[in-house]
Amino acid sequence: MKNTASLLDSEGAGVCPLLAPAPGVAHGIVSQAVFTSPGLRLTLFHFAAGQELSEHTSAARAFVQVLSGACEFTFSGEEHALKAGDLVHLPPGLPHSVRAVGDLAMLLTQVSTAGAGK
């Protein structure tokens, strides 16, 4: 069964452009599900310069890969300047926030284990 809400079908092979411009991101944040299956979710984010996600947590283990641009990523009480090519690992429940220094594209991978929240 094809998941039409995601860019990739969880039942078959596929390709999607991660660096294609996101419509409507000029003054905000746009997110798009790339792939969704039980225990795994990939989400593509595009941020306009200066946009931010305030401090929050996730029940899932998270990996954030900066695809283009730069951001200030805060976790464990420290601010980290990230640029394209950087990867961040966040264990479940760790408070974190992100602010785009310029236009930003990042890929969020969330991995949940059996019995963990979404």
C-alpha cells in the first residue's frame, strides 16, 4: 500500500530530491514526510533565515543532517554552529532547539524502538 503523504513509498524503491526548493518557505518553516514506516520516520525541513523551533523533546532517537545552509542547534546546555554536512545525534528525551542562521535544509531521521512513543 502506497503512503501518499510521504515522498517515498515504504513498500518499494524510490528516489526523491532532498535539495529541491520548497514552495512557501520564504518566511517560515516547511516540513515534508520523506519516508514513514513502523519505527522509522524521515522528515525534510526547510527553514527561512531566522526561523526557529523552540526547545522541545522527542520520544524517538533522532539524527539531524544539515543538507544546506547553517543553523544554531542547542542541546545539553550548549549551542552548536552547524553547517551543511554536519550530523547530530539526539538520544530520546533530550531537550533541543534549532535556529536557522540563513536559509536551511535539514533531514530529520527518527528511530523508535518497540514500546517507545512515536
